[in-house]
Amino acid sequence: MRVELLNQTLLDLGLYDDGPYEVADQKELNAQLIPVPSHSYLGFSVDSAMGLMSLGELTFVAGAPRANHTGAVVLLKKDNVYRLVPQHIFWGEELASSFGYSVATTDLNKDGWTDLIVGAPNFFDRKAEIGGAVYVYLNPFGHWDDQARPIRLNGTYDSMFGMTVCNVGDLDQDGYGDIAVGAPFDGNGKVFIYRGSDAGIETKPAQVLDGRDFDVGRFGYSISGGFDIDDNHYPDVAVGSLNDSVVLFRSQPVIHVIRDISIDPTYIDLEQQNCKDSEGVCVEVKACFTFTAHPQHYSPHITLEVLFEADTERRKLGLPHRVNFLGRSSLEPEYTQTEEVELHRQRHPACTTAIFQLHEGIQDKLRPITLTITHTIKRVPPRRHSAKKLERLPPVLSISPSNALNLEVNFLREGCGLDKICQSNLQLKYQFGTRPLSSDLFTPLPRDEDGVQVFSLSDQQLVVLEITITNKPSDPHQPEDDGDDAHVAQLLISLPNTLSYSGSRVPATMRCQANQNGSQVECDLGNPVKRDTKLKFSINLSTSNITLDTTELTADLLMTTLSEQADLVPITAIAKVVIELPLSVSGLARPHQLFFSGTVRGESAMTRLEDIGSPVDFQFVVSNPGKALQTFGAAFLNIMWPYELTNEKWLLYPANLTFQGHPGQHCSPIGAFNPLKLQSSSPAELPSAGDTKLSADYRRTRRSYLEEEGHVIKKGSMERPSLAVAASERRKSFKLDCLLGSARCVLFQCALHSFTGQTVLKIHARLWNSSFIEEYPAVSALELVVRANITVKSSIKHLVLRDASAQIPVMIYPEPGLADQYWIPWWIILIAVLAGILLLTLLVCILWKCGFFKRSERRPQYETEYYRAHLGVQPSEVEKQATEL
């Protein structure tokens, strides 16, 4: 790199400089003095500026886009031996990015130090689709180091953004330097204008010049700026291309508009009717404008178009506006008004006024009325001018500050305490329930052991969500803390796909509406909801979309209000969903009373069913008024059959089983029916062919009845075995129940295949007469209990059976006279009476011998008193006192 003074004399410079200077020393040409490797293209781009390393020293900037395969930029200064000495080197961050392809210097942040701008047009990032970058190094007061973190500006993919960077001067005359960056392969080519600022640089381009607008290819291949071609005190920019064309851009003068806005009244009081020509509440907005520009003598005649808009943000949300501008034209909507302001020269203000009136009966009385005041320069038709003289360009508005000003007009708040800050305390409670269509009676859903409500899925098409909302002080002793009026209070209800809005019952002060598919419900609670208010209402929800996979009902409840309340968080209303199968089982026994009598016969002596004992028929009725069972799973009827006593003696002998109406049903174990293969004289008692297959569990020998085969034991001729009832319990009632442990059961399980309506299971059985004669001869009555229930095996975990169990009692009595064999003989009773009399006589004699019946003798003192009383002798005073003692 070589630096040489050209086209200036020593007198012009005011100093003596005998240059030229080179990095490798102009005289020695020593390559070892070059701070970057060879073939780095050092000097591919150059610039110079004061204030890079020190405020009073000139520094040269040289780019080396191929140094170390990343690129580099070297800061150089002159020494006194014809050499440029490196002071600092900036290295690129990515291979082949061509860092240093272009360089520029300017003071971007107006701190007095010159900043450095470096282009890297071949930088790329495929993931972010970046094609080219520009690095902006803000000067750290001359103390450059390797830890400097530049601001990187990125271009679009394959745009070669940063091929050219240029200091274009202060385009808008705001005191901050501006730069231009070329991207010649971005479409037809583009040039991006970036403004300097206190932060260094605004990363969003203030303006983009597009070569497509001028039909120029590779626009932005070269840029030149900082010159004023039309002498309007604003620098102009020339942009070159590869299309043999150069486009000149002249800068328009920039004016800075100053606004002064006043609003009367400051607060809106809906109770004060202040409109002049009509009834209502009016607000006057007065806007005054003035402007400044560069240079100070520049004073064009400007016409500002001022647009007043009300409720801007509210209308963006789709909410209705609340005001009407009285001075608007007939072509304008009622929430806008346009005025014109004439400004003749700098710093001379001009004003305009707009008045708006509030609508009657507005609901939103807490959120302020937002005003947007926007000013623009009215376009002036171009005038004819001489071709020899450049046309004067009209001024433009400064980008900063914005030409749109946002203001708020607040309402005078009522019911908000002395501090005029509304602090509400809205609280919500809910419960699910049901309500008949023709009734106002609300019935809450039952709760499980965890306190969660349970919804039974049956024919109920609607579920009702009852909601209670209160607005009361959280602390009654300090009511001023909260509980103020809740302005524009709303409740938002979000429903899942399984529920949809079907209607509501709300007070007259409320209103609820839903979206088209019923998934969102918005309820206006009141404006305002006054202090100490209690609202109770209900939302009807359709359950038609609930499926077998639905396990819970949910509804997200969110209250909102314009009043201040920090604890308004979403609440999820939850209820469990259970599928209640309408299966039920009932039963009866015929006859329901049985008697036992006769003689004791062993199991081997039984040849016919009639030999066992009294017959009894059990009937179990299973009802299913709902869907077929295969929809939910496999159902089973379970019967706990008391077949033997605890000492393994027969109790209730099952003879056979039949299904009525559904012959394909079967029960297990099959071998439990008529395991002894007894015959009967009645065909109805004979077991079916399937019942003759005996199970090994029931081919067993019962406990002996102390008899041999074919031998019948007569009354009083047998030894008594251990009885099932203790002697102290005789002559009392007794209950035979497997759950109580007084009997042993076998489980009959009958598969209930797909059916609707009813199916009837009948079991014919015989009471084992011998067991009762032997075990319960002295019991006055026995109750035998047969239990039945229904179970369902299903992948659906929330199935519920309500009436799926039943118990059938059968009363059993001994025949009259059966207990006579256990009466006590009369001679034993006579001996017992005589023994009692003898014992009593012996006891009396012993007491007489002991003197128990003799009277005790009287004392002499009492005898003396006795005779004195008969003689009439009066005792003396001493004797009276002695007697009293």
C-alpha cells in the first residue's frame, strides 16, 4: 500500500511532508514489514480519517480480503522513515467471506471519534439465508483491542451485500453520519441507507434504493456521496452499476415538526353535559404546530394535513368506537376528522381544533379514549422550470420523531374509592349439575371420595355449569383495600371438543354469546359489577360429542376487568366422566320359605333328587335397557352359591340351570350342577346334557353322616357329631351367609353375550335335609342368603355399574315336632324339684342351729324405763339429761 500527496502544495497544507510512504518502506521495499501474508490483496480497499487512533492523528485504513482466508483490515500510520506502520488489525470471522473487500469511515454516534465500517460480501449462512455482511466498529475512544464486538448488518442470500460501503455524509442533517451499503446482486441491485444515532447505528435501513425502479442492472456496484450538487446544503448520492449507468439521488430538505397538544376537559365526566349545541359529553382537542429546518434561513411555505382519529386500538380489536367528531366532513367516518394547518416560516406556530362527542350509553367507561394525531406535508403540484436550472426539491418530514402522536383521555372513575383506583375482588365458584328442561331445579352432580364431581354418561344430553361470582372486600375490616367496582367485567369460557354451548340462564343485567361452533362463550358480567354484588347464573353445555374415550369434562374460565386485580388467573372447571351401564340384576326364590324334617340320610343313600330335601327355584333377572354389551366389553353374572356348611356338609344342592330367552348363554363351572348324578321323577328337575360333565372338584366324598350305604339312622340311635351351632345358640335364629363365614360358596359365572332387554337365569336346587336335621335341630329359624352381581371386563377404565348386585334370602324352619326328641324326660324334672326342696330344708336347719332365728335380750336400762312408764314415775332433770346422752 502506497500513500502519496497529490495536487496540493505545501502552502495549501500548511505543513512540510516529503512522502511518499509504503507499508514495506518506500526505499527498502522490505516485504517482511507487511503485517499480513502475501497474496492477501492488502490495499484492495482504502480510506483515511482523523480520530481513529487519536483525535489529532491521521490514520489510514487498508483492506486485505484474502488474508488468512478470512480477510483483514489494517489500521496504519506514518512514521518518519517513509513507512506505514500497522497499529491494529481486524480479522474476519468466516472463511472466504472477503472481509475488507470495502471500507469506510464516519462518526456515526456523534462522539467525536471516527467509526469504522467494513464490508464482507461473501459472508454466508445457509440456515439464516444470509448473503453478505457489513461490520460496524464503534470507536472505543481509540483503544482498539481484539475483544471488539462489531454490529453486523446482514444481506439477503447471494446478494453480495457489502460489496460497497460509503460514507454519504449527514443526509438528514441531524448531526449523525450516515452510510450507504450496496448489494448489486439483490435482484437488479439495491442500495441501503443506514442512519447514525446515539446507539451507533439504526440497524433497520431508513431507505432502500432499488435498481429495478430505474431499469438498471447490478445497481449499487459503486457508490459515491458527501457532495452537494444542487447547493441545498444536503449531501447527495451517486450510485453506479454494470449497466453503463449512474443514478444521481438528490437529498430533499428535512423539516422537524414540533407539536403542542391540549385537551379540554382533561377527564371525561359522564354526568356533566358540556356540549354547546346539543346534549351530551364533548371533548375539545387543540393541536399547535411549528417547524425547524437546516439551514436556519430555509423557510418554505408548508401546509400540514392533520388527521384526528379516536379509539384506534379499540377498532383494531374489532370493538365499536365510542365517539363522534362534530367537525368532520360528510365523506369521513365519524371517528375521524381532517384539518389543514398553514406554516409560513420556521418557529411560527399555527393551531387547529377538533371536537368529539361521546356516544350515549357506552359500556366501556374505564378504558380511556385513545387519540392518534397524524400530520403529513400536503403535496404541491410540480411547477414548470428552466432546463438549465435544477428544480428545487420540496421538503420532507424527519423520520424521527414519528409523525403520529398517541394520546389518551381518561374517564372520571366512579366507585373506585378515594384514590380513584378501582381495585376489584372478583371471585368465582362453579359446580356441574343437571336440570330438567321443564324445571328450574338444579341438581349438583355427586362427588367422589376426592371431592371431584362425577358425570354419569347415559341418556343425559345436557350438563349445566352453575357459576357464582362475587365482588366483595377480601377483608371486611379493611374494605378500602379492594372490592371496588369492576368495570367492563367479562367471563370468557373456553370449551373442549367434547362440549359445546347450548344456552344460558343469566340475570337481566348480564348477556352471554358464543362463537359459531359453540367452543367460546363470552359473558358480560356488568359495567360495572358493583361492590358487594353476587351473580349466580348457569351455562347449558351439550354432551353430544362425548365419546367412550372421554374421561373428564373441562371448561376454562377466565374473568377479565379493566379494574385492577392481579389474581385473575384462569380456572379450569373439572368433572370426571363415568360410563354408567344400565345393567341391573334382581332375584327371587320360590318358595321363599322352606322346612326340614325326617331322618338323617347319608350322601351314599341318596338315589333320587327327591331324597335330598325340599325343592327351591332361584330366578335371576338381568336387565339391559341400553346398548348391546359388546360396545363396552364382556359382562358376567356372578352368583355366590352357598353349597356347603363350614364343616363341608351339603347345604344347598344345585340340580340344574337354564336360561330363558337366550339359550346360547352358559355358566361355569358346569360340574357344580348335580355332581352326584341323581335322577328325578320330574323331567323339569333333570339336568341338561351339558350339565352332566362333572368337575373333579365336585366328585368328592362328603363328611360321613355315621351311616353305611343303604342304612337309615333312626332318631336317638346315633352319636352326635360336632354341630355347626353351639348348644347356647339353639332355639334362636341363625344366618347362613358366605360373607359372614357361616357357609361356603362356589362361584357360578355366566357370560352375558350381546343382548338387550332382559334375560332370566333359573337354578333349580334342593335343600339338603339331613344337614339341617343334624346341625340345626334346635334352631327356630335360619336365613339362607344367595348373592348375585354383575361385573364387566373392559378396556374402558371408567365404567360404573350402579344396580349390579342383589341378594336373595330364603327362610328355613324345622317342621313342628322336630325338636320334641330333644325334650327333657319328666322324671328328671321331678328329681330336680325334690333335690331342690331337700337342699332348701337343709339350709334352714343349719341356720336354726346357728341361732339365726333367736331374739336378743333387753338391757336393764330399757327395763327400768319400761316399769317407770307403767308406774307413772317422772324422771329427774339429771336422769333426763342422762337419758338424752
